Amino acid sequence: MSAIQPITFSPSIANGVHPLEARLTKEFDGEILFDAASRGRYATDASIYQIMPVGVVVPHTIDAAIVAMQIAAGEGVPILPRGAGTSQCGQTVGAALVIDNSKYLNGVLSIDAENRLAVVEPGVVLDRLNAKLKSSGLWFPVDVSTSAQATIGGMAGNNSCGSRSIFYGNMVHNVAGIEAVLADGSAEKFGELNDADSSRSPRFREILTGIRAICEREKDEIAARFPPLLRRVAGYNLDIFAPRDPLNYNTAVPNLAHLLVGSEGTLAFFKSLELKLSPLPRHKVLGVVNFPTFHQSMELTQYIVKLGPTAVELVDRTMIDLSRDNPAFRPVIDAALIDEPQAVLLVEFAGDEQAPLLKKLDDLAQLMGDLGLPNSVVTMSNADAQKPLWDVRKAGLNIMMSMKGDGKPVSFIEDCCVPLEHLANYTRRLTDVFEKHGTKGTWYAHASVGTLHVRPILDMRRDGAVKMRAIAEEAAQLVREYKGTYSGEHGDGLVRSEWIAPFFGPRLTAALGEIKALFDPNGLMNPGKIVNPGKQDDRSLFRFQPGYEAKKFDTALDWSEWGGFGSAVEMCNNNGHCRKFDAGTMCPSYRATGDEKHLTRGRANTLRLAVSGQLGPDAFTSDIVKEAMDLCVSCKGCKRECPTGVDMAKMKIEFLHHYKARHGHSFRDKLVAYLPHYAPHAWAFGWLLNLRNTIPGAAWLGEKLMGFSANRKLPLWRRPKLSSIGAARWQIAMRTAKSENSDTYFGKERDVVLWVDTFTNYFEGPSAIFPGISA
């Protein structure tokens, strides 16, 4: 088996510069990324796939994004809009010009609190939007588990749903309008249809006339093929003139924007989105139902939803055990358990008054008693107790992916949706399918709507693709038997688009192609998804392609827990949790720069590409990797906060060991490393050294000579407060100290050592950093 080939440009590129890159350099306002490492960092999302893009642009403005689209179309290059890159089905990877909306195109353009509407740019993150809305008492309620990373444009592209869709619906129920840009650069507003549409542009009238004709012609087939289920996100929403889901996303007037929702960037680029907002509920309560068997949890969900909850979410035994392995999650999950359940359901009720909600919890406990499970409910009426548990549930995917070893839970049938009355039998029979193929599955998420995130554990380096195909075929047969939908939440992408035809039939499959041609006649918008797809098990598109192998080398640190350094790097599944902005530590350099390169995920991808030879020979010790690792501040936030356990600080130590062995240490390295040795002598010249911050040109010269940036001031040298002798005497004195403060700081009389480091003594000022004690 031949080794995987390094990332290269296509043979048509002259002198290493793509014609597209050349034009963009002259005409485009934004960041242009055509180097191998940057393209490699955008070649993956949270799916199993990897496809090298032609190039990447990060536009400064919406107008710049349109210019990039026009240039790409002129060069015949496909176009792929991308937000956070958290898609699990391969929607945001392709041999195209990737347009990253997340860094700059993230504005909230307007908020109309009275009419409960907001207009946003496509790159705004859901949690950022809701933070802005909170003071108005409103929120955008499609609360996906990736809310700290997911962009609104990406959510609309996937028709995202979230934990509370049983009450609030999907994206299609909450989008009022979309201003979109077609592949030819023309902009059109899509929203509710009205009489004024007859005066719209010829291009819009052409699209509208074509859609009406297709949907009218196929109305009987649509009624027969579109099951009346809330979770149905496959293909395009051809039922916009006669919605088939229980919440009826078209309650009055047909809305053409609803055809774009769920289109995965295959029809148009979203310039702005008008969103429907909902009032924030004043109170929430939570009942955690503990089940002795998984089957019971599935069988009884249909009765629980009749109580009118806003959410019913599953956490299975595998997820419980993996959560307990995480020190941050263990006490949270333990507080919700009674004995050792095989599954729990998180049942939430929300409203403006708490008393009726508490009554709902009583009703839930009574219901479970009537169903043969008395004393099975842990109640949580305090918001502070509920949030940590919801955080564990939101981290479900990443918790599942924290399994060590080559076998990982793989997403390809995880969003199948079946009617609740069939949920228990469906899960039982699918478990039998897994056992038949020598594996097992992990289960969690949206029991309320019959959509469970189920992932068989497969080794995609070896026989995983063969098993994936066999399991997918049997799962599809079960879903058809129970009159469900194969794609219930995360969309189609590369992994599920080929399964549209078996469920939609030849007439509607052809209709999808007609819709695509109306919007995108040259097929440039994110090709290969929904329309004319390839096979889900095409291994040439996998992240671990045939021939993939991480280079083995002697490491300085022990990586045996992961099975080697390469396996530790591969723990990153690209979920993008490190892109969060409002909690924790990870990842500070990304928060400062907004660059994929300076993200934990970006660094892990760079390392993976390097150690597998995809960035060329000796890439691991190259400046390419050094640039990605440079701004890692080794804060260890990822070690604690990354749900899959990526420890980038440790990886940086390993990398630097090998890089310095090859390249040697710089003058700056030596200045920092030997500072404790020369500081006792240099401080006497501190008055001279401190002039670096004040004399014009001194900082510039210092950058050239020593490598410290001229754009920042260096710490000021100060007279030391403690000499080594003085510190020793102070230490001896403290050993026999007895005072009122002893109990406060030390609990009882005991030996105390004050460690005064170099920076504290020679730079930080008058006192050592120690509570209540000065030198």
C-alpha cells in the first residue's frame, strides 16, 4: 500500500501560483491562504473526511466575499462557504475555494425586540448572538450543542435543530428571511412570497417560477415521500407550499427562504439572515429519570413527551462512564444518578412561573411510578444545578470521541429519526446489527423527537469502511420499515447524500437536481453534496486514506497512554470546542487572533499532516509547524477543557525538543533560559536596560538583535528585594513563626518555604507573591 501523498497544487498551476490566487491578490480584501498547511487545516471538519481545498479566503467584508465568489466563478473554481467547520457529515470540505465567514462576517446588524426579529451576518456564533439578546429578554432558541462555536450561517445551511426542537422547532421554523448571493454574484432576498414578487428581478422570477412548477408537479410524490416528522432535514425542503412536519413551518404564507435552509451551501451564499426570536423563559426545572435498562428509556419516552416538556435528552451508560473519567464532569453526572442506571433521560420543563413547573416534576415522578419505576427521578429546580448537567449533555459528542485507541464512534447513521412508538424496537434491532458486525454503538441526545445520536465504534484505518457500508444499508432498511427519515439533524454532506435517492425515489431525486440547476446552473456551489453525490465509503476522501501512517520516531516524552505521539495528535476530531469564547481558558491564542492556525484544532491538524508526511519530508521539524506552535502559551487549558483530551502544551514540548535538536537554539532562547544565571549581575545595570522601552528606535533594534517584539514593552528591571542569603534567613525565621495568621494561612504550625523566582525578585516589584506576607 503506497504512502499518502503530500499536499500539492494541481498540474494546471503555473510557477506554484494558482490563477485564482493571483487574481485574489489583486482584487480581494481579506486574508488569502493558498499554502499547503493552511489548505490542510481547512481540509477537515468534524466528519471522517479530508479534501484539500483549492484555497481559502477570509473576507473582511460581505462585499469582499462576493468579490471572491465572482472571481472563483470566473475561473471555474467551486465555492464553499464555511463557518466554524464543526459539520459532522463533510458539508464544509471540498476541492473548492473555501470562504471562511467566522472571523470577520459576524455582525449582529439589527435587533427588533418589539417584533422579535434580528438580522445577522452568517458568521455570528449562536452564543454571541444570545449574549447580545439577553438584555432584551429574548433568545434564538435553536440551541445546538455546539452553540459556543456554531455560526448562524452554518446552522441555517444544515437546518440545525438542538435539544429543545420539540418545543421551538428547527432552523427552518425560526428563519424569517435570507439575503443570498448566487454563484454569479447576484444578490436576492428570499422570504415570504407576496404580490410584489412579480416586480422582482428577472433572475428571482426565473427561480420562483421554476420552483412553483416543480413543487406543483411533484406534490403527490412529496406527500408520499416526506413523512410527517419534525426531524427531517434530507435534501431540499420541497414541501414549502404544503409543509409536512408537525410544527408546520409555513403557518400562513409560503417562504422561499425555507428552501435555502438545509441546502448546505449548494444553492447560494448567505449574505444575511433574518431570524425569529423567542422570549427567554423565566424558569426552568429538570427531572433526571434513571432507568435500569436502556430499552425501558426508549420505550417510555413516548409517554414522557405527553407531559409537555421542552426537552427530553438521552444519556446512555457509555456516556455516563466516559463522563466520570473526566474530572470536570464526574461530580456533575454523579449528582444526577440513582444507583447504577443503564441510561438517564433529562426532562426539562420551562415557563414564566415556577409553581406549575414544580407540579410538572411531581407529575413526572408520578408517571414513572405508574410505569413501574418509582423513586427513579432526581429533581433539580435550581438553575445553578441544572446548567452543569446540560453542559455535560452538550459535550456528549466530544465525550464519546474521547475513547483512546484506533476505534472511534463514527457518525454516519447517527441522525436517523423514527416515530416514538417505534423507538425502542428500532434501537434494539440496530443494536443487533452492530453485534452482527462485531461492534457496539454509543447512544445519546434527542429522545423527545425520535432522533438519537448513535455511533458504531469502527476503526476507519482498517475495516471500518466495509462495516460502515454494511451497517448503513441495514439501518436504512430499518428506518424505511418504521416510516422514519434517514437524515434527521446534521444534514447530508458527503456521508448521507447518497442515501437521499433510496428514500426520495427517482422523481424527487431528479427534482432536487432541477432545483440545484435553477440556483446554480454551472454547479459551482459546494458540489457533491445533496445532488450528484459520491459514495459515503470512498476511502480516497477519508481523513485516514489508504496508505495513511503516522511517522514513528523516538520521543522525549511518554505517549504510550495514547499508543504513540501520532495517536495522541489524532485524538483531535475537529469538533472545534476550542473555538469557544465565553468560558474557560481554551484557546487563548485563538481568542486573540481568530486564526485557525492558532487554534488547538489548527495545531493538531498541522501536527497530524506533518507526522503523516502530507506536508512533505521532515515537516515535523519544519518552520511550517513552528509557526503553528509558536503562539501556544502552554496554558494547559486544552488538557482540562478539550473533551477528547488533546494536550497541546505537552505536544509543544515534544515538538520543540525535536525542532531545537535540528535547528539549534536562538539567541532569544538563550537569553530567557539563562536569565536566572545572569539576573543577579544584570540588575545593577537595570537603569540602562530599561531605556529600551523609552529611547526611540531601541525597541526596533532589540527586536532585530534579540527577537523580542518591538510592539510591546519588556518588564522593567528592579532592585531585588531578597538576596539568596536574605531569602534563606527569612525561610529559617518562618519555620519557627507562631502567629494569629498561622491558622489562617497554614492551618497549623508547619515548615514554610517561600520560593522567590527570578521574575518576582528582579522584575515584579516590592513584595513576593504570597498571601499576607511581604519581604
